[in-house]
Amino acid sequence: MKRTFRIQFLRRAEDGDKGCLIEEESGNYVVDETELDADGTDTAMILGDMINLFNNFCDEFGFKDVSVTQVLEVPYDGEEE
């Protein structure tokens, strides 16, 4: 069974970033989000999959200094995210 989760996170702002910027002593951050799909019904397995998928997502886009702020399950739309 496929399940989709929307992950909202803060990441260090990069040149050209638009949107919700948050200024802190350690730098500027932007609120961002992504949706990732996981298989299964076992909560522990899904959490492990989501952590790995999110780490791969951050590596792919070169995001550094990331903090997850919210994770919500959303309806699965039948398409791979």
C-alpha cells in the first residue's frame, strides 16, 4: 500500500530563493516542502523509509542545515513523487 507524506522543513537560504525567509543569527533560512511516497503499513518501516528518502532528497538538491518542522500524511495521488 502506497502512502504519501508531505514534509515541511527549514533549509539554509541560497541565492535566488524566494518565499518565506526567516532570519536567524546563524543565517537566513527558507520554509520549503516536498512530498514523498512510502510502501507498507508498518509504522517503523515507513519511518525508516521516509528518513532515507528525505536524506536522499536533501543530498540530491544539495540542501544543508535542514530542520524538519512538520510531517503530514496526504492522499496518495497514484503518481510517484
